[in-house]
Amino acid sequence: MMKLSFIVSKARIASGENYSSIEWYLHFYSIQGTFSKIAKSNASALSSFHPKVFGDASISTSYGTVGSFFRKYELHNEVFTANIPELLHSVTPNAKIIFILRDPVDRFYSAYQYSPFGRRHGTPGDFHKQTMNAIECFQSCLESHSLYYCGHHLELCKSHSHGHLDKLPIGMYSIFISDWLNAFPRKQLYFLTLTEWENNTETRLAEIFRFLELRPTGRITFDAKKPPINSRRYKDMLPKTRLMLQEFYQPFNTKLVQLLNDEKFSFSSLNGLT
């Protein structure tokens, strides 16, 4: 399992040349030994079952754009002529995609707290101020561009805030998931909330195994005493900030409920996670 596409990007330019081809990407993975290990699997069983799963856990893949390599082909009437879901479907049409969605309000606050600025200087008061700036910048974008355009261009508000608050649009899940639903059959997409995963990991993992068409592994247990990697505690955001963000994200949550036909993605009954 590879994670974080920006790490791959750093590797691409480490030699001073910016490689952008599919061949380079596959070669990078082969260096990690992934493909060689898969090749050594039981070839006779590949038609019905493969004992290994090869995946990419880059979070930014779910909402990112096609990148500078495709910029000149990017927009037609402010709609991408090529997006990541379509590109991935062209390369791996049988891929199965798993989305674990966090309450966008808490996801946004977490991004702030774990940014370089937030780790050193972050306060609930500063977060409130920067949130107001981020929302104002996004609304200004809407005065000249479409919702789709503003949602995909995170860099537009980067100079208006610090602490990763340019990432406000990432929580507008419905914008990005619409692209995935248009590119892939619904049966190849699996959605759950972070709260579901945290509260009932064993059951959800069993469902994911079935979704991936993997053989049952028997009962899986987890050490509940083991703390999460990102376990740093921080102060709760101000109630007025939470209310402001809930109102901002509510239309997108409502649309997400409609897209997935599941009320849990309204996030209205979920507790904040810190």
C-alpha cells in the first residue's frame, strides 16, 4: 500500500527532471518491490482470486486535480475535460475505491491543527478568524466562477490564510464524489464514515474484505489500547466557529446524502472528533 501522492511527486523531481509518464509511475512502484512480489503469487489462481491487494492510499487523489501536466487541457466552460477519476478508470477500469469520510467540520479543524502553523501557534480564536477569511475568499470566487471551478482550485485562497485553511473546499465531498460516481460503476465504490470505522472496525473491515472479493480471514481483533498515530490533543474550536462551518457545509452534506442515498452522510448526528 502506497500513501501520499506528494511523496511520489518529490521522488519524481528529486533528480532534477519532472517525470510524468505512466511508465515512470509504474517503475517507481516496481522499485518498492510491489510488482515483483505480486508476480511471484500463484499465477494459476489469478483468474478467480488474487492473494494480494495493491493499493494507493493518497488522500489527495479523491479531491485533487489532474495537475500541471494537463493544465492546458483542463477546462471547457469551467468543467474539467479530464479529471482524476476518469484518468484512473482509463488505466484501471476494474479498480475498487474506498472512501472513509470524516465530518467536514472536524476534518477542517484537524487540518489546521496539524499544519506547521497550527502545531506551533494555533488557537481556537485564530482558527475562527482564518475560517472567516477562507469562507469569504471562497464566496468571492463564486462571484466570478462556477462552484465546480472554485471547489477544485484550492490554491485560489492560499494567500488569504495560513494553517491549511485554503483546504476549505476539500470538505465539499459531493463535488468530488460526483466525479467518481460518473467515472466508476457504483458497485466499485465503497463509502463509510470515520465514526463507523472507529466504533466498529471489525465489522467494517469484514465488509471491506467482501467488497474487495477477498477470502475471509477469520476473526480480526484490534488492540483498543494502542493510541492513534496522530493522537495530539488540542482545544475544541469555538462554538460559533463550529456553527459557521456547519452552516457552510450543510448544502454539500445534503447533496452527498442524495448522491449516496444514505442519511449518515449528513453528519448531523456525529460528534466532533479531536
